[in-house]
Amino acid sequence: MKTVISFSLLLFVLSARAQKLNTEFGMGYTFMVPGGSMKHHIRNGHGLTGDYYVTPAGKRFAYGLELNYTQYGKEKTNQLYSFSDGTSAPMDIYVYNGITSLALGVRYFLKEESTFRPFVTAKPGYSWFRTTLNIFDPDDTDHCAPVETDLLMKDGTFFLAGGTGFQYDITRIFTREESNRLVLTMSVNVVLGGTVRYMNADAPGHHHVTGDEVTTQFINTQTQVIHRHHVGYVYQSGVQMTDFRIGLIFRR
């Protein structure tokens, strides 16, 4: 993955030296819908995306980097937790399931520079699937920092994505700047990737037969009996999902 990032940065540097580039920064919301066998194991996800794109002057294509984080599951329970010094107390236990993706993207615009510009896009990239367990003190209402954090599951795979969307210039609605400084963008992308192992606390339809159970250890402070608490199941399948994105683009 370091090779991909290094190659992308080198590509930007060489392009900037060769010709004038228009740069843009984007941020937005992602709604992820799993497909194939993944839809039996994880629910729809919600996330945030950020990107950096450059467009050669006078051209109808752009290329850049996209970073996205989507959370597809979260579970909260309250358990009696034993600390290393022998004391114990009730704690809020959170299990987070998320996907972090980094992609090299290319957009091709179907129209010349205008208020409304449809485009098609292609993106190769890599996704990290991670499940973390965080223990918070319920008396700490701000939850500034977890009492303990544990990485329960991690895996990753390469993927290819393709889709379509549009950009709409909304600069004059909010500012008096020249056109194409603030742009609304919407897109839909189909994502296909390799086989990956991932975790979920509550799969749709309770398809737990094919999953390996994951538990963590807690102690009963009254009986001193140590018991194991269910925190999720591990599944394995090929990556198949569709993501819908809406966001804003800020152009220099």
C-alpha cells in the first residue's frame, strides 16, 4: 500500500511540473449498501469521505486520492470490568465495526466546464476492515478517552470501483466569488474486491451459522466468577457493495 501512495504523490508532483493544474478539496457523506453474501453479514453503513483532486487546465478529466471511513455496526453493553490492580467497576462496552478505504480516483467529465457536469469515475484502492472494543467509564459523560481499547479483528483487501455522478456549481448561491469555487457533487459507485474476514455484533437476519463467535473476558464482582461475554461473529466473503455519496467541493 505504501507503493500505491508513493506512486500517487509522485504522479501529482510530475503533473504539477508539466502543466498548470486546478486543485480541489472535497468532503461529504457516504451511505453504503452491502451486496452479494456481504448483505447477510453486515448492515447498511454510514460514513465520511474526503478527497483531493487535480484537473489539468483545459482537460475533461481529473485524478486524485480519496479517503473514506464507513461504520457498519456499533453495539453498546454494560459489564462489570476487572482492572489490573484488582478493583472492578461497571463499564460501558462499545464494539465498533468500520471500513477505511484509500483509493486512486479518475473522473472523466461528459461536458465541458459548465454549471452542471456529469461524469464517470474509476477507482482502484485498498480497504481495511477493523473491529475495535472500547471500554468507557459511564461516569465520564464526555467519554474523552477509553479506559481500555482492544483491536478484535483486522483484515484488508484490494478493490476496484466504478460509477457515475454529477457536479453542480452553487458558488453564487452562497458567495460572490467567481463560478466553480463551491460545487455540490453526488455519485454512486459499485465496489468489488477480494475475499476478506470481518466482524459484526449483529448480522442481518441473524446469519450466525457461518460465523465464528468472538468473546471477551469479564468478572462478576460478587461471585468472583470469570465469564466470557459475546461481542460478535467473524465472517468471510468477497467484497461487494454500493456506495452513494453527496458532498461539497472547494476549488482553489
